Amino acid sequence: MAADLPQVAPVESGYSYFIGMARQRLTYQEHVATLPVRSKAVVNNPLLVSGALYALKPDLLFSLDNETSFAPASGREHWTAPVGTPFPNGSLPAIVTTVPTIQTNGVRISDSTTRLLAQLRWQGPWFVSTGPAFHSQSFRRFSFEAGADQAVATPTGTIEETSAEVLWHLGAGYESERVRSVPVHLGWRAGLAVPVWRKVENTAYPGTVFGSTRGGYDLGIEGRASIALIDHVHLGVWGRLQTSRRPVDRQGRLELPRTHQGNQSIGVELLWKL
């Protein structure tokens, strides 16, 4: 006679974790709609990652995850256009580019994401997950330099763009649930998140707020693997890959360009169950 497989007791399931040695590689690209201009910047930031997994019921888990840039590093942003692109020059003839680079500037990106996800058991260690994610980002540009053609007027000082978003996540993954009294823990999940609320402000456009959520999305996958140090403490590795896209947003004559961001993060983590 077949018998049901025993389920993991909620009191033993779940864990907390902290990653003290992590790096985040952010790749940021902008695409201007009115001209064939694009920018690209890459920064490598130290990253603090922490969170926990709670077993509310045998078939219902709740996860809290946070990833925050720590002491963000500076990088360079390069703005390019195809050679031969004409740029408006007031009442004078247009400036036609002879080199691809039209501007460079320093950049510093600070990024933070918090996810609150319910994970519902589908079968065995496989779960579906859903819930909100809260994302904020500060993007600073400084030290502007025009390209050889002097095709664009460069700003002075520092320009900062800040964004805050609420996204809704839907995904699936594998979760072995326990670190106490087990030699190995494994977990991974993939998911899609779409913005349901957004607020973007730029110091170059005082008083203007961009807030379109149409067409944007985040697509990500993350995983962790750890081994036991002692009965209730594990040491392991964690990693995350994510791509984010936001379409162009217009307020009157002002344009917030279409953006594409890539996120590659990896770190060493400590997990425990007290």
C-alpha cells in the first residue's frame, strides 16, 4: 500500500543568511529616441546581501531578500553615435560627426532591491513564488567631456537621477528548505517582475516626474549552494543574473530614454538556523 512521503517539519525548515563578500557588476545602457545615440556604462560595486526563509506551513514558505550596493565605485559612461550623424547646431549648419564618441562622463550607481515572496509548494522541493519587490536606484553623472567633434553641449557639475519602483514578481524554483542537521543545502529560482508603480526624477529637469510602467520588466535567475560547517551553520556561494528593460517615457517635450540594465552578482554567504 502506497504511503505519503513525510513532509519537512516547519520547525526545522527555513534559515537566515548574510553575504559579507559579494560583488555586483552593473551594465547600464540608454537609447535616445530622437537621435541614433546610445550610452553604455559599467560599474563594479561591493554588495551587501541578507535575508531569511520562513516556513509558515509545510507547503507555504515566505522569503525576505535584500541586496544593497555598499560604497559604490565610479565608472565611465560613453555616449556614441554612428559616424556621419548630423547634430543640430542652432541657426548654424548641423555638426556631422567624424568619430563615434560624442561624450564621456563619470558615473556612480547605487542600487537596492527588497523582495517579499510567498513560495507555494508545487511538488516536492519545487515551488512557485509571487509577491512584491521594492527597487530604488541613484544614478549620478559628473566630469563631462565632449567628443572630438564638439557635437553636444556638456553639462557642468553633477546630475543625479533617482528612481523608485514597486514590481510584482512571479516565478518558480527549487528549495531544499533546511540547513539544520543536513550536509548540503541547494536552492534556485527564476522569475519575471513587472513594474506596477514607478517614480523617476532627474535634477536636470526640476519638478518633472516620470512614472510610466508600460512595457518594462525584470527577468532574473539566482541560486545558492552550501555545505555544513556545524549542525546548524552552513557556508556557501550565491549568485544572481538579471536583465531589466524600461521603455522610453515622455512628459511633454522631455524624454526619459529607453534603458537596459544587466546585473551580475556573486558572493560567499553564511546561512544558519538557530
